[in-house]
Amino acid sequence: MFKRSVHTAIQAGVIALMGMSASAFAAGAAKPANTCSGTYPSYWQDIAPKFAEMWKGQIISNAPTGAYSGPVFKLSDDYPRQPVDDKANQPWRSAKFDPLFDPATPQDVKAKLAKEYGWLVYNYILAGNINQPGQSDFDVCENPVRPWYHIAFQTYDPLSGREFIHGLTREAPVTFSIKSGTGTAATTMWAVAVYNATAAYTLGTVWQKDGTAKVPTSNIRFQEGAVIGKPLFNTATLDQLPVLANMPRWNANISDPTFCNAPQGATMAEQSAACPRNYAAWNDVRLLQFDISIADSRAKGTGWVYGTFVADGQRKAKVKDEWQRVSLLGMMWGNDTPPPGQLAYNYPPNPRKNGFKEEVIFWDVVDELNSYGGTGMVQRMGHLGSNHRLNGPADNANSSCMSCHGTASVPDSTFTTPPLLAKFAPASMNMTYQSVAPVNGLKAVGLDRSGSPATVKNDVSFSEMDAIYFANVMAGTSFNMTTPSGKNVMGEGVPSYPNPAQKQWISLDYSLQLSMSLTQWMQWKAAEAAQTPPEKRQFVKALRRTQ
């Protein structure tokens, strides 16, 4: 439980982050500019007539009716057209935090700095986005502190497209090990990301003021001080995941909470019928995870810092503000890349005892999450990533935050992008898995951290695949899918961009959401160009984020 003095300090810190005096905060300020322009669809099946062709022929289940009287999501898409630097309101950029990025800094000092850095960013994101009179939390159209934005065109895919109440997109199915019932809970993650003005300027170089996309033909890079915040909500009940008690909860227009799937090869019309949305039938979703990412050039190998907060609703039940009932799981700014020939599953050795060079894990939070789980260790909420690299409850145990996001690339002409994990690659690519522990005495056979059998394929060893997926990818640098010997693990001719001279992946600088949204945009434009009848349109090759 926080003491009153600590809670007061948090409030004062938030006010300071707003760049406002306490008196100005109390008195209020002039009405802020509205950043929701209506240029792009706000949600899948947006009822605005200019978007109607996108959902023609589908079963409509994701639009407000006359009987609905709650909030309706609006997309914040009036992106800045000039660079914005909010350094004056970003105290984590001070020299005080330089030692965080020095491998020689003692672990206890690094942990203290990481925790302060993470909370400063978290409260920066919350400022003006919660507890505003007359509006839902994270309704960012008129933030009174600083503008925030969403990414456009996460609205075309019938299975994952934004729901109409809060703009949540369906993220992934996650099966948790629990103590009740059958011992497992099939759940789904739903999330909405917000971008500060610095980050939104880069989004605006892709998403144009006229409602079109300018697909990047060269690597892009977010500018220093870009901040992205992403609350992730889960469909589990309190009986299944008691840690969700006392956490922010939203009524949302979701599909089946255990994760609905349509048959392989289904058309978009068939998908809309197979996985309808319903805000009345399902329980509220609750905050389980809150991810932050910050463009910070002090992270020498990547240019980014990633952090994950997690629900801590039991231990922090008496904290007044429900958005403060979270704990920092960890921060990372690199992958602690295994040396050549070594494996990610056991490098670095014993990180709980020895720590990492490029991340900090808060093990008390890990233990708290795991205390709610059953016997399935890798399906407990505190499973983390490969060899306990940072990954949240919603994420995959074979990866890490930065390993996954480093793959973010412009889709090629076949809508292909680098797989988020090697095991997500199409079977036709025949890719070796990452984060594999070989069977004793065998170099080419093993199990990945989730227990899936793995074999060496196409003569790409486990260590070579780890070297690809756990490399430190510098911001704005192409993700490399080749081994040291020059073998393209996705196959020759991949990627296949319109410009045949473009042989490397075009980087979207760790923004998987930008990659996903461009995939949807490109498929919509392809259907338009081909004049594909609505009843025959398909959405294919959706990126997966799953456990």
C-alpha cells in the first residue's frame, strides 16, 4: 500500500510532467485542439458513408445502433506535419539516466534508474488521458495536456480490426496456467496504442492528410523522444486471473473471449459472420499489461527502450487511482545477444542471479504474477521471454520485446513480412525455430521454451537462428534474415518489393502496428485495383502476436 506522501508525490510528478503548475492544473486550461479529423476509418465497419465500400457484403456487428448510448471511438489522426520535440516535459532524457545504458553500472543502481525511468514515462502517457470529466479514459481527441494520436487503418481486417467503443484491436490468443477449473484459461488480448506528437510526426509521413498512405520505399526512423503507450486488456474472469481484480475495466465490442477463428481461406464476409462482435454478451475486458516504448539514442545497439507494466490489483488494491495499480515488470534496450555459436535459451548465464547487460527484470513482480498460476510454468503470467528476457504476460516465451518488434518491416508485393518468431513462418519456408534447447547429445533436435519439438532445417543451426532473432537491430535499420554464411532463411527472392533493386527489408523502426496497418491498406488497395467483388475479398497473412 502506498503511503499518502508517496501518492501525493506521484500526483505532483504527473502534474510536473504536464509542464503545468499546480495552480494552472487546478484552474484548467483553454479547450485543446481536436486531433480526431475523421480522415481515416475509426473502427472496422465505420458507419461513415465514405468508408462503406470496405465492408460491403459483410455481416454488420461492429457499429453503434439506436439502442446504444455509450461512447463511440474516434481515431486521432490529425498528425503533425512538422517535427515535434517535447524534451522539456521528458525528464527521463536527463543525464541522470545515462548510467542506465552503461554495462559497467552495478545491477542495483541500474534497477533503481530503470524503475524511475519507466514510471516517468508511464505517468507522462497517463497525463490528460485518464480521469477527464465527461470522457472515457484514453479518449485522446482533446487531451488537455499534450496531443496523442492513433495509427490509421487498423480497421480492414474483420478478425482483428478496431472495435467501435474504445478502438481496441484484437491482439492474440493467450492460454494461461491457472489454479481453478481445468488448470488452463483460453483468453484473448485486446489493445489500443497511443503515440505522442513526436512519434505521430513519423506516422504522418506514411498516413497522408488526404486519407491515403505513402508506402515507404526506404527505411524510416522515429525521432528522439518519440513515445508510444499501449494498454492491453484481457478477457479472463477474476476467478481465472485474480490479479485482474481492482484493475481498469472496459466494456468493449469484442468477439468470443476465448479467441474466435474463421475457417482457413474464408472470405472477409465469411469471417464477419463467423466471428461477430458483441458488447452485451461478453464480460468486460480488464487491464493486464501496459507496454511503453521510447526512442532514446543512449540505447547504443537499438535506439529504443521498451518497458512493460503489469496488473498488480491485489497488492495495490488500496491505491486510489486504478491506473496506478500496476507494477513495472522490466525495462530493456537490447537483446543481450548470444556470442557466435552460443544459444539464447541459456545466454547470459543465470540472469536472475547475475542480471542482464541491456535490461532489468523486477523479479518480485515476476514471482507475484507466477503465484496466480498453476503447474504449467511457461503458461504462467510471469513466464517472461527467452532465458527470462523481458516479455509480458501477453507475449511469447520464445522471444523478447525487442526481438519481436525488431522485425517490423514494410510488407512486400506478396504482403509478406519477416515472421515475428521463426515458428510463425509459413510451413513452406521450413525455418528452424529460435530459443531451442538441444536434446542432450544431439545438436539438431531439441525443444523450444514452450515445449514445442524443434529440428534444424535447411542447414540453419539453432545458434544461427538465435543470432538473427536476438541481434540488436539499430533503429531504422533493415531486419536481417540471413545467416553469417549468407543464406536467406526465408528463401531466395524474399523480400519481393516493386523495386527489384530493393533486396533488403524496408525497416519500419520497431513499429509492428505500422507494419500491420500497411498490410491492411495494401490489401484494400489491391482489392480495389482488381475490382474483387465484396463477397470474394479475403484478408490474408495477418501478423501474429501470440504466446
